[in-house]
Amino acid sequence: QVQFVESGGGLVQSGGSLRLSCAASGSISGIYSMGWHRRHPGTQRELVAAITSGGSTNYADSVKGRFTISRDNAKNTVYLQMNNLRPEDTAVYYCNVRPGVATGYYWGQGTQVTVSS
């Protein structure tokens, strides 16, 4: 079992900023990557950003240059700094953990981000 504590979602105006954080704990012997996906209403979850234990990052094209992912390996915590937010960034954001490169994901409960125009 993996437990997540997510925080930082909320309502912000277009052009504003939010910072999401997610701490993972529980039965994890090691973590290969941590990251965030999001889901717009009626759609599938999509990758927002991910970071490996070595610090390699991957971003969706739609957030490059606006979002920054970072990680504290000692605390099993991942952060997502979101700047210049747009209404199309409105979604439920899900923290995730992958124990290994070939394993599946553990998912957090999700946090709502709403950007008003």
C-alpha cells in the first residue's frame, strides 16, 4: 500500500501560479519516478510532468516553459510549480509514483486546479 498527501490545488485567475506538492509513503522500497498526470472532464488522464530519481524530467508539450517539476528524494515528495496558468489547465491533477522502470503506477486521490479567464 502506498499513501499520498497532496496539496496546493485551488482556484486561480488566468496568468496566475500554483504549486502542487505530493508526499508518498508506505510500502515502497524504492521509487524510479514521481510525477503528475491530469484529467479534463470526460477525457483520459494525460501526462503533465515526471521526474526520475536521477533528476531526468519529461513534460507535456502544452506545459513546457510554464511548469517545473522537482523532487526531494529523501522525503519521497514531488512538487509541480505551475506558472502562467491558462483556463485549459483546469483539471484534476493526480500525483503518481512508479517503483521501477517497468512497473505500473500508484495514484494519489487527485487535487482540483481551476483557472478562471
